[in-house]
Amino acid sequence: MVKPKEKQPDAKIQWHPAFCAAAELELRLNKADLEFKREYNLSKKPLQMDLLIIEKRKNAQIQNEIGTIFRGHNVIEYKSPDDGMTIDDFFKTLGYACLYKGLGEKVNQIPLEELTVSLFRASAPKQLMKQLIDYGYKIELHTSGIYYVQGFSIPIQIIVTKELDSKNHESLKVLSRSAEKEDIQKFTELARDFSEPGDKEKADAVLQVSVAANREKYDEVRRSENMCEALRELMKEEIEQELEKARKEGLRLGKEEGREKGREEGREEGRQEGREEGREEGRQEKIQVKKEMAYELYHEEGFSIERIAKLVKQDRETVEQWLQEKTNA
């Protein structure tokens, strides 16, 4: 039996491991029915909110209607058009808010009444809303695209960006795979007039994603006569990049075509040269045969040079030259 030691004020007592052991002992009769996971990680990566908005000035009047419910600390969850929003996502986000409140540096540093939760998605999460209603919570349409969830101690809203009024929500409206041309034009005209530091960069970030998701729509808008000096100005860099890409691609294709043509011409030239070389080799072989025949007829058969010339169809001087070469060899 381990003897209790004297109190050591400088040592930090590890209560949690002991509690886990005690809990398992308390429930040992159901050991086969229960699974105990100590220090269980809630996720494979650190828990992380999509966005936290903190009011720097207390009771500030937020002009945009999505901020009507905002308080001191506002937890934001965003789901892309490719992601769903389930009942588990809802309570996970609510859990983030509770953890954020509970992890303050001092007790009640973040009062419960200073917390809100907002969940954003392009289209309405109908199944989630139905399940919340089935659980006894109330879904109230505050204004187009903004739904309040009643029944929690923390104000919660679900924002369906596709349903938002285009006025004042241009940036959110274009973050969709089915952005409307009217919204694209409104956003680009709005972004063109941004003058505050950082606003242009934020608009560029939105534009890059929106263009990638709605390439054909942006091409239509860009080609329209009304438009779009605003879009051309905003997309100037991207247009220049596309032109440069097209130029490089054209250059590459031109080089490839030139190389292929050169290879084809080379092959044709090679074939021609081969034919000529083959014919020349054939001529040389034929001449060599005639030379051998002339030598044998002259030295072994005693034929005259004139007679040999007629047989090999060459003139007298050529036959004499062949005979001389053979003799010298």
C-alpha cells in the first residue's frame, strides 16, 4: 500500500487522471458495456472557428442586417456551396461558442449574454431546420435569407445567402456556384469604388473564388456592352494573365508545329537523301561489277578493249582507266 506523503504545496495535483480511474472503478460492473476514452480529442486537428467577430465598441449599431443580433462576441460558421449543413454542424458550432465562453482567462470573462452564433450557407439547410423544429425549437424568418432560431440561451441565426436581398449583400451573393449576372455586375461596380485600405484586396479574394465557380457567367458579363468597364478593371490582372497564358500556349503550339514540320521535312529530306544514296550505291555496285568483268575478260579471256567496251557499254577510255586502276591496286 502506498503511504500518503506529507503535503507539498509546490507540486501540482493531477486530479483529472485520478478522477478517470475513480469513474472506471465506480462503473466497473458495466465494463463490458462501456468504452472509456481518456483525454478524447474532439477532432484530428485543433478545434477552430471559421470566423470570430468581436465588437471593439460596446453596443455598436451594426448597419448590415446580418449583424442585427450581434453582441460582443460572435461565432461564425460558414459552409461552402459544396458542403452540407447538418444538425451536428449546428450543435458543433454552438459547442464552439460554449467552449469559447468557457476558456476565458478569468471566470465569466465572456458573459453568456455577449455571445451569438451565425451559420452561413448558400442554399437553405431544410433538413436541419426541420430537425430543429422537431426538437421543439422555433425557426423565425427575420428578413429575406435570415432565419432566427428561437429557444436557445444564445441568439442564433441561419443565413441563406442565395435568399438575401442583393442590396447590401453583394459580396455574399456572388459566393455561389450559380451567381446571377445582376449580382456580379452590382458587386463589381461596388468593388470598383472601394477606397478604404484593404477593401480592394478583400474584393479580389471574393472575385477570384466567384470567377472560378462561375467562369461562364463572368465571361458573359465581361463581353456585354454595358458592363463592364468595372469588371474589366477589377479583372485586369486576371485578363492579362489569361492573355499571357494564351500567348504562351500559342507560342508552345507554334513551336511544336514548327518542330513537327521540321521533323517531317527532315524525314522527307532524309528519305530523298536515302533514295539518292541508294541509287548512288546501286550505281557504284553496278560499276564495280563491270570493272571486275572487264578485268577478267581482258586478262583471262584475251578480249580486246574495244570488244569489252561494247559489252559493258562504256567508252574505250573508261575501260582503260578501270584496267589501270585494277592493275595499280
